[in-house]
Amino acid sequence: MSNWTSAFSVLAENLSSLLTFFQWTENYTYHASVHHVSFFLLLFLIDPSLNRKAHLSFCTIMATARNLRTSLSSGSVAALAAVVASSSAIRDTFMRFFHPTVHPWRFLILALSVILNAKSLPLVWHFRLFRSMWYQLYMQPSPLPVDALLRPLVTKSMYSPLNECDYNLHKSNSTYFADLDVARTQLVTSLLRKGIKASSKKSEVTLKDTSISNSPSAVQGKYMVALGAVSCHFKREIKPYERYEVWTRILSWDKKWFYIISHIVKEGAVKPDGWALQPQLNTSRKQSTRKSLSAEETKKCIFATSIAKYVIKKGRLTIPPEKVFLDSDLLPARPEEGSNGVTHHDPTEWIWENIEAERSRGWELARHFDALDGLHDEFPVSHFGDTNKSETVEVLGEYRDLFW
């Protein structure tokens, strides 16, 4: 009992530090704030031996890590994990409540809870994302087919654990985006792996090389693919632990952005006819019968559809998607300028004219999504279409979402 009394005493003594920590976490995402605050309170209640400076240092590290480089942030997380693992009080408390021989049912319930909700545990999203990225960039053994650019990639083994569900007992709309991040990462790294590695090895890229300008000035910097916008349109609910998969492909591109469309569908509802990067599946599944679905039946399998746009950067320079696609051997040769001859060809043939026709078809949808950037101009307020926004803005109220 004295242990708990001591813990609450430490909590009271460090109330100012705790409030400061809550104030710093206002700029965090919701999930990061919840995880850090929960862990902070756990340290207070279980291990009161940690002094005030240790708690304050913890607050400072977690609140400022978001402004530091990724390596330093990861190091602070690893250091925290080491502190927790080395704390005898935390280990003793855990074993007292969940010892597998003393309390087998408690341990079983804990193990099942972790297994059934492993997908949404802290840092699991990071593992899913970087595992996919690493595999496609450095471990993918199969070469891309000639027509890979417009083929979809299927991300499987997805489900909605209970802690991803809202009060309606279906997958919460906010959790769709974490799965879509993983699916789009799989697609982008698998398609652009050659172009990404080639561009990353270059110490500099000239503006002339990117067909933006004839200026020979060199641009140095880190190569990256950045998300510019994302939207998700929901069609049917996903129930707890219901299986689904994400079909992701390139929809279109322009001089700056390339657009990716993702369909979240019922697992196994649509069977592919072939697997270009996994030829072993062509052999193991060739005997399986594929049931053809009508257009109406296919739509019933869709849970949600998302569209996103990405920009490719080298330092501060924007590289046109077409340039990277060419570097990745994803596009055929562009026809020579000034060629006016009419050539009849198979509409399914992988030639520039057919790809451009498909890009233009996708652009009819992508341009409406791109136009939504104009929503930024609607802030702070537009009263009855008045574009000359007044200097004073009246609101209904201002409230916190987690703490008072």
C-alpha cells in the first residue's frame, strides 16, 4: 500500500512537469499523444523511485523528438525501452499480475489481446512500412514486366482488430489511412526501385536532365517521394477481424504529381490471372478456378476507394514523374516530335500512344482531386462567398479534445 501512496505523492509533486508535458503534446498526433501520456503515467504509478529530473527529462525528450532527425528519435525510443526493461519494479509488477504459472488465465488473456491486436500496437506500423520498403528495394528477386506501370499490386493479410473499431463496432475511418500507407509504399518502391536507387547514387541532378530548364546549374540533396494529398471514399463497413486486401495502382500523372488509386476489397473476392513478381504463384495456383464476377458483383466487394498524389524531389528540385518512370524502364520510347503519320495498332499493345490514352483517362478523375487544393483558400472563413475575409473572425467555441 505504501508503494501506491508513494507513487501518488510523486505524481502530485511532479504535477507541473506533467502539465508541461500535456501542453507539449498538443502538437503531436492523437495516437502519439495517447501512447506517450499513458506510458508516462505508468512510470509514475509503477516505479515511484524515478526522481523528478528523470520524469522531466522524459517529457523533454518525447516532446522535442518530433523536431529532431529520425535516427535521434529512434534512439530516444530505444533508450526508453532500455530504461523500462532495466526497471525491477516494472518487471516485478508485471510478473505479479501476469506470471504464466501463477496466473495462467491472466497470462493467456494478455497474450491473446496482444496477438489479436498486434497490428495496431506501438511501432508495428513503422515495422510494416519499413519491412515493405526494404523488401521491394533490396530483396525483390524478380524483374518488373514491361507493362508494370499500370498493373495493380495487392497487399494482403489485412484485418481490423478490435482497437481499430469505433463505437459502431466497425473499422474506424481514421485507421484506413495507416493501411493505405503500407499498400502505397509497396507499390511505389516496387515500381520505382531502379529509378530511386539510380537517382540516390547520383551526387547531383542537373535541371537540364529533368527537362525543366536548359540551365546547367546542379541541384544537390536527398532523393525522396513525398505524399501531397490523400482522400478516402467509404462504401461498405469493415467488421471486427474481417479480412480485406488493398489493390493499388498508378492512376495518372502530370508534370509534378503522380496519382495512386487504392481499392480496399473483400479478401479473395477477385482472383488475379497472374503474378509478375511472384512466378511461383503462377505454378501453385494455376489449377484454381477463377470465378468471373459481373460489374455489379465486383462493386459489392469494395469497402472503400482512396486516391493519393505524390511528388518526387531531389533536394528542393521537383523531378517530373515521367523522368523517374523512364529511369525505371517503365515507359516505352516517346514517338519522335513532328511525326504526323497515322499508325494503326493493337489498343492493348504497350506503346506510348496507348499509355498516354490510359493516362488521359485517369486524369479525368485525378484533375478533380487535384482541384481540391483550392480548399486551402477557404481558411479562415468565407461568409456567403465573400472572398474579402474580414479581420475579425467569430467562432462557436474553442475546446480541447483530450484534457481540460
